[in-house]
Amino acid sequence: MLMVSKVSLFLGQGERTVLLTLIGCLFLLLTSCGGGGIAIHPQVEYRLHGLCFSPYIELDPNQGAVVSAERIAEFLDIIAPYCRWIRTFGATHGLEEAPKLAKKRGLFVAAGCWLSSDKNTNEIEVNNLIKLIKEGWVDLAIVGSEVLFRHDLTEDEIIYYIRKVKETGIPSTTNDTWAELLEHPRVMQECDVIFANFYPYWEGVSIEQAIQSLQENYKRLKSSAGNKEVIVGETGWPSAGNPLNNAVPSLENAVSYILQFVSWAKRENIKYFYFEAFDEPWKAKYEGPQGAHWGIWDEKLKMKPGMIKVFNG
């Protein structure tokens, strides 16, 4: 402020007023987030089309964990400068706050409801998603995630839920593996867009062949989707864990995969949601050690070394 005072000595009264007003506005902008703390977002050359967003870290949603709005807001503030869309996976246990908070940060929202074999819970999830849609917080609705892959619901059951959400008029779909969608053309027929998961790692494909394999499977699904757009709902590579056939998890391979994948998606003009924003240690219990290491940011909310390359264009 001393320097500002010295500069103002050389300005007229009107000019000093303008200068001080601008400085005051800048101060308000910098301190408008996080209870008065300075919020300076980095400028990046490239923003991911979309990020899969699960604000759990150590919390286990399978044990009924509830996430607070404060945690969601903190995590969104970290990733907002780096993506244009987020994708959520549920509409209860606090996750229903994520679309609202993301919208307020200028992000587009692909909001999901979590479906399982529990029909009562499914109704709550679907109704909460419909409520969010009617309130204007949702740009794309995702009705369930890999329910066919897990055999949680039948084809007719998932179609029932898709149709219920589609009645809102918002573009609606379900999300599943590319192979499951190929086997369920009736489900694809109900979807406004096709939302498919592609995981060369889980298929045991080497990092050298990963993008080629993904591209081949994408083309197979695209040829069955007719005129409907095929969006990559999830893809990624773990930075640690156990090898799976020829697929080796490592930080080097995770960085290589995101760079190769984004280059391919940009070249082919394909929309995508990268999996995922943050590491989730709770998943190791269900998916092995690699389940905890899919994030661009680690469990301490720090971007992993080398990941910044993709944002540098």
C-alpha cells in the first residue's frame, strides 16, 4: 500500500479515486472465496472437457458416509480452473449439493444418481436427481453407473429409470462399460447420448497399446450407436497398484496415458470425463491397491508430479 500511496501523489484527485476503486475491487475478488482467504486460480492453457468428481478420499460411501457441502466446495475450488464439466455419481448423502456448488463456480454438470439392487434407495436417488434438474442445476442426467456390469438391475429396470428422468426434458443417459452397452442395444436406444467407460488397464492392455485398444472399442460402439453421440464417461490409468496382465500401474504410465488420451480425444473431437479428480484410498478395500490411485490429485489434494503437462497444452 505504501507504493500505491507514492504513485497516487502523481495523480489528480479523480485519477486517485479510480485507482483506489480498482484496487478495492481487486481485493474483494481475491478475498471472496474461502472465508476471506486469498483465492488465486492458476491460468492453464488447456482445460479438460470433464472430470469425474467423488469427494470422498478416506470416507467410504458403501458404509453410508455423508459428505459436507464445505468439503465439496473445497474440492471444487481445487479442480474448477482445470475442467469445464464435472460428473457426479449420486444424489444423496450430501452429493446432491455438488451440482449447485459446481454451477456457482461456472462449471457444467453431468449429474448422476446411484442405482443398485435396492429399489427403495433407487427411488430416492432418482427423485433427488429430478429435483436438481427442475431447479436448473443439471446439464446432463446420468441414470446409474455400471448397473448392467454389476448385474444390479435388469435391462427393463434401467430403462424404466431412464424414462422417468427423461420426462424432465433434460438430455438423459445411463453409464456403463462399452461392452455391456454393445450387448444391450435397447438401453442405448433409450439414451439421448451414449455414455461409455473405456479402461485399457482393467482389460490388461499395455500402456503402449492402450490408446489403440480404446480407439478400436470406441469405434465398435460408435458403429452401433447410430447417429447418437458417444461420450467417454470414464477412462484413466492408476498411478500405483498391482499389474494386471500387461497393464502396469505407475505414475509415469498414468501421466503418459492422460497425455495420449487427451491428444486422441482432441484430435477426434470426442467429449470425455476423465477418471478421476482425486485419489480415493477407501476403494483399495474393494478393487485392490490400484483402486486408491486413479486421481490427478492425490489424497492430500496435491496434483501428482507430471500431471500439469496436460494442462500446459
